[in-house]
Amino acid sequence: MTPAAYQDAMLQLLPPGAAWSRDPASVMGRMMLALGDEFARVDARIAALIDEADPRTTLELLVDWERVAGLPDACAGAPDAIGERRLALVNKLAARGEQSITYFTGIASRLGYYVEIIETNAIKAGFRAGSRCTGDAWRFAWIVHVVVSSAEYRQSYAQFRVGSHAGDRLRGFSALSLECLIRRAKPAHSEVIFRYEVEAAPVLWFDFTRED
């Protein structure tokens, strides 16, 4: 309600009689408007709690929501934009762990990656010629095949060199946020391996025989 609406409501509650003017411009009316201004301010603050109670629209309580959800975390990082922080919060609160291929490809899709999940198994009796000779440990391993664009590969390509830290990869491309999220969501007994493929750049053909 607006201050004017509160003013009108309080003027209508006055006792009847000439001593109680209901004219908004009178001294009584202006006093009711001053009271209505404070009531309207309190009313607006109460209405704002509806937005603050929803993680999709929260602003003033965003920090408290993030504290409850454990954000920022090592995987999501600490985005600067309010919209990105809200999105990370909603994804964290709405996340439901699964062990399906669809669930893990969905994680990648939300980050803008196209992946293929490849399940592996140990070699056993009756295997076909040409099958990989894999041990028992491969029963619990699976591969995330990540397809990245040529431009993204050139930007994020890394190679081990003088000054690199112990544990850094010798060579390759890594989507650190994707790997972090999948490793955190994977079944505890399994081992996930990431494999990257550079998407071929489109080939442009020019017909120099045409005059136009």
C-alpha cells in the first residue's frame, strides 16, 4: 500500500464530527499522511521478504543463502555478477545426485560442454580378438570424453615446462570446473578419466570460377 492509501484508510477510521476533518490537505490529513509514509515503508520491507525467501530472487540475504549452501566452493568458484551467484545457488540447492549417464552429461551441458560417457570393464573369458587387455580395476573406471572447440583448445592448452608445479599435467587441455564437479558427484568407489578431443574447425570453400 502507498502512503496515500494508508492516509485514506486512517482518515476513514476517525470518529464522526466536525472536529475530525477527513480532508487530506488539513492538519489531521497531513499528520495521517506522515504516519502512512512509515506504514508504507514497513509494508514494503515486509513484501521484500517474499523475494528474499526465494533463492532465485534474493539480494539482501544472498550472502546468508550462500553460507547455508556452502558457497562459494572449490568447483563453482566465486562469480562476481549477482545473476551468476543466484544461478550457482539454485543449482547447488536443487542438485540431486544420480549415477546415470544422463545426470553427468547434464552437468557438462550446463557448463557448455558436450561430453560422451564411456563405461569400461575388465577383460574376461569369452572376450573377442582385438579387445583391450584391462585388469580388474577397470570394472570401476569410466571415461568422460570431452569435445572442445579449436579456439577453446588454443586458449586453454597447457604444457609442462620449466617452472611448472609438481603434479601438473605433462600436456593437455583441462576443463577444471567440469572435472571438479564430476569428480565430486561420481560414485565413491569409481575412478573417472577425462579425455579431450578438439572439434575440427569448419572448412570454408570458395568458388573462384563464379563472376558474382
